[in-house]
Amino acid sequence: MKSDFIKLFLFLSLLFTSSLFGGEIKFSPFIKEQMSLVAAMNDANASHEKIKEILAKQDILYAQAIDQVMINRSEYINQVNNYESEIFALKKVISINRRANNKYAVLRDEVALKSYLILRSQQKMMKNLLLSLDVPTIDDYEKKLTHYTKEHLQFVNKLVQKDDYHDVLALNTQSRIIKMAQKNIREFYLLKDVNNDMVGYLFKYESKMYRLNKYAKYHLISLAVKINSFQFVQMINPVLEEYGLDVMKLFFIFTLILLIYFFRKIVYVWLERYFLKIDFLKAYSEDILFTLRKPIEILVIIININMVIYVYNDFSSDEATSKIFNIIYGFFFTLFIYKIINTVAAVKLANVKNDDNVQNDLINVGIKIVNFVIIMIGVLIVLYFAGVNLTAVLSGLGIGGFAVAFAAKDTISNFFGTLSILFSDVFSQGDWIEIDGHQGVVVEIGLRVTTIRTFDNALIAIPNGTFASKDVKNWNKRVLGRRIKMYIGVKYDSKSEDIQNAVNEIRQMLREHPEIATKETEYTHKRRRRNHIAKLVSKDDLEGVKKNLFVHLDAFSDSSINILIYCFTKSTQWSEWLAVKEDVMHKIMRILEKNSLEFAFPSLSLYHENQLEIRE
């Protein structure tokens, strides 16, 4: 009973599947149309013009098919027809017909099965390619296209490599099964040709597919398809495609240029309207905008070029181009930071240049150090965008640090010399110093050298490391008292009383002189900063305060009696010191005249003794 049931089931299945697969294979309308075009081209009677006409129509159909697939990309991916039911049923029927020893029925269904396997492989290939469109660059997509088409073709070639059905096609019979087998074979051969054409067109339209996928992300694919459907666009595009362009791509390029241009204008308007009104930026905003305007203009041009290249390359960037523009953007980022910091520093310096509590040299060196750090960070950014392994670079610096330190020992010595100068407060910008036989005014304390303007107007650059090993004389490190020291010689025939009166009058004159420092001269010491380290030293000596005043008879020299005058002017400025010194000398001259004293000068006196002449 059970055996009879199975036989009945197999018989009904055979009837059902024979009626089902004895008909046409389920080809899509597009495949059917392509098969008919291939058949027309394979016709021996087809003329050359006819074949060209068919190829032109084939191009249009594939272009339209690509447009429709890309418009409905997500639906196509999610609703791929894998022909599972048809393949499953054919395998069952083939098994039944093989047991029934129905040779031509098996052949008919095997050919149909191979056709469905090719169609399923096509569907799988198209799904994978559509999913691969989201890769970063078109080069990556081309690699995916090559991989999946190669995989598909290998499958198809393996499927049909030993098939030769020409003897079956040569049969002249009225058998319905053989006729159906012949029909399936002819369709199978046409499908193989269509399959090869499809792979060829996928490579032909790879850029278009990648570009349309980008349009889809911007929700512009319908517009792009609509524009490309116009007849005059279809006439222009073939000419433009020789240069890697089309109408839609040109539309995008000009649109982006206009958008970036107007965006720049909007940004400027916004910055001028709001940025300038920010309270804590008011002092700097106008200068910053003025400084950055030119670099921003150049950057906008570079961004335009970058976007044009990006669109021209079908919304993708190759590695070399990306590196170049990333390096440029890294450079401009560093430039913007550099200009902003230096602009803020310039504004700050303008506000504090008259503040005695601020050291100009410390600010100058500080700005140079900050700029050096910015430049180094900018170099690292540029190297990073250039693809350099920064970990390896930094490790290399650590390993080669000793060699670098040895080779640059003078530079390092000068750098630490700079720090020593700044923090020891030995001298500052504008001080009159003397070192190693050089004397002049300090122009600038740099990171490596200190420049000095000599009094004969020459500029000397002294390495900062020199100041650590040489004596430095700083004439400006005094706030009260610039010395006047002189010897006044009077003649030996001067009276002692007159000399004593002159000495007393000169001493009194100096004590009463308004520009000469004395013990009674009041002076307020500088208020030290709270964080300044206390020092157990004389404040007068630390700050440079001298009030000594001496006028004494000093020596009996060869040709004069010398009076020592030793005092200090209140002012330390050279011009004022000269004026005070001149006034003191005039008053001394008047005092000497008053006391009948004359200046002595080197002289030689000859004395002849009277000798008694003895005569014989």
C-alpha cells in the first residue's frame, strides 16, 4: 500500500513538473530583450549597419537598466530573485526523469537548471556589487567589481565547460520534449552571450554606477537620471565622457563652486556681525580677521580645487590626492594658529609696552618658544597626513637623541644660555653692557644669540652660551648714582690755607648741588614681587644705589698737589650725567679762582746754584 502511494506521488509530481518546466524558462523582460538582440546579431544575414543599430539599442537599454537599478538599489538588494523554487523543482524532476530513463527530458531540464543557476549567480553578483558601491573610493569599487565578476564568470565557465548540444540541435523530430530541449539549449547559448555582455557593460558603467550611488546619498539620483534622459544631454554626454565628464557632473562642479563662494561671503558677514561683538575678543577680533582674511581666501580656492577634483573623480579621492590636500590643510591649520597667537601677542605687547614691570626680552623669547612649538606641532601634523609613522619617528628621535645632542651641543648650550640670561636677570633688552671686549646696547635676546648695537653703530651677535663663561658688565643695573671721579692738581706754590678753603667749598658745593647724590638723598626701594625669592644682600648694592661723596687732599704728585673729587650724580642717564659733570667742573673752577689757586700742569724747573769762583 505504501509502495503504491509513493508511485502515485512520483507520477503526479512528474506530470506537474513536466507541465511546469516543459514550458518557457522564466527570464526577466530585460534578459528576454537582450537575448533577442543577441540572436539578431548572431543572424548570419545581419548587415553591418544592422549590427551597429542593435549595439546602439543595447547601449541605451543597459544605460536605462543601470539607472533603474540604481534608483531602486535598496529594493533590488532586499528583493533579489534567487530562483530557489525553480531550481529545487528542476532538481527533483531531473532525479525522477533520470530514474525513468527519460534521456531528453533530463537533458531539457538540465539545460534549464543551468540557465537558472546562471541567473541566480547574476543576481548574487549584482547584489554584491550594489553593496560594494559604498566603499570609499572608485578604485576600491573597481577591485570589488573585478573580484565578483571573476567569481561569477568562473562559476559560469565551470558550469558550461563540457557542454556541447549541437548534435541535439541538429535533430529533426516532432517530439515535444526534444523540441523543448532544443529551445532551452538555444536560450542557454543566448544567455551565455548575454551574461558576457552584462559583465562587459558593468565594467563600462562602473564609474556611472559609483557616481549614481553618490547622487543617491545626496537624494539627487532622480534629478540626475531625469537630466541624463534629455535628448540633447544624451548627445553631449558621449563627447564629455572622453574627458571624464558629463552634464550632471559639470552641474555639480559649478554648483559647488557657487555654494562655497556664497558660503565664504556668509561666513565673513557672520564673523563681522557677531565675532567682533564678543566682549573678551573685542581687543583682538578685528586684527585677527584682518590677518586671516588673505589665508582664508587662498584656502577657499584650495577647497574649491579639492571639491572639483573630488567630483571629477566620481565623488572619490585617490590616496595620493588625499595626502596632498591633507598636507595643505594641515599647513593652513598651523598657519591659522600661528597667526592668531602672534596677532593676540602683538595686541598684548602694544598694551604693555610702557609697563616697566614687563620684560620685553622675556616676552619676545616666550613668543619665539611658542611659535617654535606651534611649528613643530604643525610639522608633526603634516607628517601624519603624509602617511609617516609618527611613533617610529618619535622612537627614532629617542634612539638618536644622544647623537643629535652631541652634534647640536652648541645649539643646546646657547638655548640654555638664553634661559640663564632670562631667569638670572643679568641684563635685559635695551641695557648697556660690556662683555669680552664688546660694548653696546642690547637689541634683542634671541633663542640662540643676543644682538648688541655698539656705539659706533655696528651690530654684534654673541652666542648666548658665551654669557655663561664670560664676565658681563651691565651699566644699566643702577638706579641712583653715576660716578664722577676726578683729580684736580694745583700748583706747589699754593698756600695751604687756600687749598683747605677750596676743598671745604667744593665739598659743600657738591652736598648742596641738586643733582648730586648724598647721604640725605631719599630713595624708595623697589617693591619686590611676592613670589620673588628673598636675598640676604644689601638693597642698595642689589638695586644699584650709590650716594658716596668724598672731597679730600689726596697726593703730592710730581708737578701738583692733587685734590680727589669722588661723587655720584642722581641720574644714571649719560646725557644728564654729562650735563651735571660739566656744571660741577665750572663751579670747581670758580671756587679755585676765588681762592687764588691755579691749575698745575706738568713742568720742569731748573735751579742754578751760585758757585764761588776761586782765583789764584
